[in-house]
Amino acid sequence: MPNPLAYLVAGARPNFMKIAPIVRAIEAHGGLDYKIIHTGQHYDREMNEVFFEELGIPEPDVFMAAGGGSHAQQTAKIMVTFEELCQAQRPDAVLVVGDVNSTLACSIVAKKLNIPVAHVEAGLRSGDMTMPEEINRLVTDSISDWFFVTEPSGVDHLRREGKEESAIHYVGHVMVDNVLYQAEKLKDTDTSGFETSALKASKQRYGVVTLHRPSNVDSAEMMARIGGALREIAAELQLIFPVHPRTQANLEKFGVDLGPNVTLMSPQAYMPFLSLWKDATVVLTDSGGLQEETTALGVPCITIRENTERPVTVDEGSNVLAGTDPVRIIEEARKVIRGDGKQGRRPLLWDGKAAERIVETLARELAQ
């Protein structure tokens, strides 16, 4: 009798960081077959053969080339193409990760075809309905069959929303599996060719910045406020800022000058970026994933947002939710710079084995 077949859906580069440990765990387990489905939600020239080699997984079995467009256009294109794919070869389960449009689109298609859905990173909630990701999370969790949860808040939210206890699985975090795997691999990697290596070598101490959320970068007033804070922090600790293209365009459009101590560079591939931030004095970010990765490696993180759907990084980890008030951002950065920053710990089950737990559970459920 053949193994059950699971479609593993990813739409953008960060999704593959979450899929990779699951692929490695499936191959080690031997009781499941899988296909990696790349919806093509984001085209990324960095996602080449070397990228998948670094992750320790094969290239996608299917590339759907959904491309850009509005949220509705993108979601619709993914749904139409994924439905055709599922009808051509019906999988036994569809596994989606995170909270991007591909997550939403493929879970809806699967559910309407009566194919069970597994959601990895289920139950996370920011409470902010202006975030497209929050809508994607809520809808995906409303129709999923199995919920693989990264932190206690996720379990609480799913229970409150009436999900069956037997369907909720607190497994730890595949993003942490991946960052631990890659950090170990980095020890044996020749980093001399990384653009980030020369920058690191030129600075004794430095901070790293990432900003991409529309609420932070699409408003001239907000960009000026955050930019002013970064400029003041950089007077005490030089900052390195791999800039998202939209953020770069808005810095220029709004005339925000970050000053001489903030080094702007192009977005980085995973390993060069990991090499950069893992040794930073502090990371200032509005990224959800980076809040978790810094907690996993114990790097001080200041989150420039009013809310977070990942509260365990604040409750237990090395993350501080500073909001967007420049005074608070500067105050928290100064604490870290002078050595008075928060000391966090790695949360329960963030041990590099979340993917193994997911695969064991999925294999057991599909064997019934």
C-alpha cells in the first residue's frame, strides 16, 4: 500500500524556511510521500538551486507562477491553479505554513475539495484586523483540520475559537528548527564571499535593522519618526540596514535621511543575513519571523510595532515590543547598548524537533 501523499505549500522565500525542516523530517520518517508546491506568490531571483541546497531540500515539484497583483488577484490566481493541480493528482492532505495569501488560497481550495488541511503556525493572533496576515490566519484556522502550534498563546486562541482539543498540537516551531540547522551549517561555511562579511569585519559592534510593514513604511510621518529614532541610535551604535525595495523607495520619496552611521545595503540571501544578525548587538525590526529567530539564538530584538502575534518572544524570549514611539525605541536600544537589555530564554519545545513532531502526528492521522 502506497504512503499517504501530502502537498507542502509555500508561496514566498520565508515559507521555504518553514517547509524545509518538514521535508527533512518526512524523508527521515519514511511513512509519508510529499510534493513541494511553490505557488510563485513572490518571485525571488535568490531562490535558485543553491538556495534549496542550503536548506537541505530538493527544488519544488511544482511551480505555479502566480505572480503579483492585488491581494484578490493573487489569491484568485493561486486558487484556480491549485484547484487544477489537486484535481489532476489528489493529495491525501494539504499542509500550509504561516499567513501569506498562498496559505489562505490553498487551504480554501483543499477544504472545498474535501482534502484535509494542516496549518503550521496555527493560532497566532495580533488582534489587528488591518493586517492582511491576520485575516489570512483567521480564515485558514477556521477551516483547518489539524493545528500545529508554536506557542501557548496559539493554543489559547484556538480553544477560545472552539477548536477540538484533539486537533490542536503544540509542537514547537519549524522556523526555529530551521534557524538552528542553518546556524550549525554556517559554522562550516566559507563566508568570505558574503557581502555582509566585509561589513561585519569593519565594525566592532553593530545593530541590524529591517522594516517592511506598510503601517511603518508607507506613511511619510511614520517613516520620519522611525528614521529619526534610527539616526539617534546610530550615533551610539552603527546600524546595518538591508533595505526592502519598497522601504528604499519610500525613504527616497519622503526624503528621510538616516545619517552617516546607518549603512544601507540590498536585501540579503538567508545565510549571509543570518551571518549578519546572529552576531549583532541588537536587531530592530517589524518582522514576525525575525522576532522568533532572534529569540531562538538569544539575540536582543526590539520590535517596532504596536502589537505582536508572537507574544512568547516577549514573555519569555529576547524580544521587546517597543511600539512606534521614537522615545521608547531609543530608550530600549540604549538599554541593550549599555548592557542592561532584557535577558530572554528559548521557549518550551523550541528545540529543533518541531518538524519531527508534525510529521509523526500527520502520518498517524493519515493512517487512520
